[in-house]
Amino acid sequence: MSRTNPDKNPGNNTALSTRNTHASGTLPTELPANAGRAATGIAIVLMAQLMLILDVAVMNVALPRIDTDLGFGPASLSWVLNAYTLAFGGLLLLGGRLGDVRGRLRMFEIGLSVFTLFSLLGGLAQTPTQLVIARALQGAGAAMAAPSVLALLTTSAPDEAARNRALALFGAVSSAGATIGLLVGGFVTDVGSWRWTLFINVPIGIAVLSLARRYVSETQRRPGRFDLVGALSATLGAVAVVWSLIGTPEHGWISVRTIGGLVIGLALIALLWRTELRHPHPLIQPHLVRNRSRVAALVTMALIIGANLSMFFLVVQYDERVLALGPMATGAAFLPFSLAVFAMSRVTPWLITWMGARRMIMIGAAGLVVAYAWLSQISAGDSYLGAVFGPVLISGLATGFIFMPITTTVLGGVEPEHAGSASGLLQTTQQLGSAIGVAAIVSVYASGAVPGQFVPGVKGAFLTSAAFSLAAFVVAATGLGATRSPEPMTDELEEELAEAA
């Protein structure tokens, strides 16, 4: 079969006969013969994704007790979170390419094994250094496993309708993971020890590893020379950018550390781009970032993630410092967000077939503008129901409206051999968006803060989040194609799914 570039010639990728939901505008009523095994495999992969995403936030509410137990000190305590973020964000592109070349299920298992092992060792840490190293290696394992998750979901689904449902659940798990992390972290910290925020990964990891190969099929390996220069420049460039941004609240935007790190990071990214244009087997296929809709979707994702971080960072503190909620109650306060996201994941596969990705993303972004403008009005005398519940619920509904259309836009039309790279690119964008969002929002908050009071800096910070959401609306409106459905899968991916069935 001859191959074509789906970004340049999408017309060659015909509908998946009667199985393609977009050909007829309706969803199939008959289940494929292997639907049960495929559904189990998808559930296993999504459980691992939840664990990887959850770990970004699960330790937030445990930080004060970690500090008391291990004696970090205020300057170094942030590295419990930053070590994971740096390794995770910096190695995602490399992890995606390794999955494409070495086999996605294999890299998923290797990455998850590393993550599980260092979750155990992190829970046993007796010094700050031991914990930070364990967290960094947790992040490295997550970066090896996470890009393969999306690729395995798309190849495990027996038809297009199942694929859309799997991607909707992936979006729900990814966007609600931070909330669930706060809830789980608060619960285990309250009833046990901060160490259980790490120990809980061990039985889940072992269970997923024991079941994955039984229910998830390995993807075909793609022979080719590995792009070492691209791998190093992508990894070091992403690490330099994220490292610079996460330090801006402490060091400032115009410090030597921030500017120097960003210059180095951008220079390495420029080297990556130059290398990818010349290498016969590039880490990132250049055509992936030449598609206007895909680039717009990636930018929109970064802006939405950046905006959402303000809610988790600032509302958590408002709940604990102003409303005097404990760790577990603070986690429970975000349940409206999680439940709204999961509720939306049940209907987005149907909505996208007639509304289209662009319209859904625009509606979701507009909802976030409303939610963050509302949060900017909170005061020290407000209550949870009066000031927090409504905006948190709206932001959950809006986020659930956005994630699945963005994911399908980014992955639509990508050749199977590059699915891991596209997934790594999407998740790297999420990590960069979170770093930029935290840096910008905390800087704005600090500029309006009053010593001893929490609320004075909040208005500007949440208005910054509203501005991020408004920018996402504009990018989606101007950059995304006005199609009613995501791009169809390539002929080669259709063949792989048919073979799996």
C-alpha cells in the first residue's frame, strides 16, 4: 500500500466503511467480536494514565508534613514537585519516539515499572535528597510510559466509535487527575502518612503490569536509525525551558537564571528543528507541526492547562487558609470539577460528530472565561458555596468540553508509526503550558499580594487565567478548521484495527 501524508492529502483517507461514525453521522449499534477484550485493555491503560497524572498533584496537600518529617526548608520543598515535573516534561518526546521504534507496549511496561519502583523507594526516603531523586526517576518512568498511552488507546479500540469514547475518557482522566490527586492526597495524609501518597502507586502499578500484556496488543515496531541529536536537544531544551519557568515566582522574570535558561532552551529547540528537517528518521516528523489545525490545537491546550493551574494552585490555598478546610476537605471541594469532567466525557463522543471540534473548544474556552472572572471576585468573607462551588463546577464542564476535541485534532490523520511522537508532542505541550501558567499566575499574584493576607493578589491572578482562556478562544476560532468531525484515521491504522479485531 502506498503511503500519503494525511496532513497534505486527507481525501485519500476514506471513511471506515460502515464502521466509521463520521460517514453516516450515527454511532454503530453492533459491537465488534473483540469488544470485551478491547474495553478491558483500554480500562487498564487508562488506569495507568490516571496514576501518572494523579502523581503530579497527589503530594501537594502533603507538602507541609513532608517538610516537618524530612526537614526540607521553604526554599527546597518545591523540588518535591518540580523534580517530577522536570523529568516528566523533559523526557516526553524521547519517550514517544522510543515507543514508536521499540514497541509501545514494551515502553509502557518499562516506564511503568520504573515509576512503580521509585514510588516505593520515594515512600521509604529518609532524607530530602533521597525523596527528590526518587521523584525525578518517577517522572522519567512516567515520560517513558505516558506517550504510549494514547497510541495504545487508538490501536486497542476496535472501531472509530470506541476510539472516540476512549479519547473522551482519556481527556476526562487527564483533566480530572489533579483534582483526584488532591482528594486522595488529602485522605491518605489525614488518616495515615504522607508516605502513602507514594505507596498507593505500588499495588496499582503491579496490577496494571500483570494484566497489560494479556489484554493489550503490542504495536508493530518501526525500524530506523535513532535520532540521537534530536533526542538530546529535545530533552535538554524542554528541561531548560521548564526549569526556567518554574523558578520565576522565586527569582523573577528578568533574573539571569530565568533569561539564561530560556535562551539555552530556545537555542536547543532551534537545534532540534534544524536536525529534524535533515534527519532521515526524525524524532518529530516536520509535517506534524506544519498542519495549521494541529498547531492551533496544541497552543490551545497549553493555554487551557495554564489557565486551569490557577484554580488548583490558588483555590487550594483559599480553601485551607481562608475557609480553614483540612487537607481531605480541600480535596473534596474539587469534586464538582472531577464529576463534571467525567459527566462530559460520556457525551463528547456524540457531540463532536455534529458540533465539530472547533465549536466545542470555543464553547469550553468561553465557559472558562466566565468561571475565572467569577473567581476573581472572591473575598475573605465569602463561603465555599457562595464563591467557589459555582466556578469550580463551570470550569469542570468547560474543561470536559475541550479535552477530547483537542486530542482528536492533534492525533487526527497521524500515521501509526508516528502516533507516539504526536502523543509525546501533545503531552509536552501540556507540561510547558502548566509551567508557563504557574509562573505567570504566581507572578501576578505576588505583585498584588499583601503580607499576612491571601485574598488581595487573587483578583489579578484569576483575571490572568481568564485572559489565557480568552486567548484559547481566539486561537481556536482563527486557527482550527471548521470541520464537523475529526480527521479520519489513515488507511494503515484502519488495517491495524481490522487485524486486531
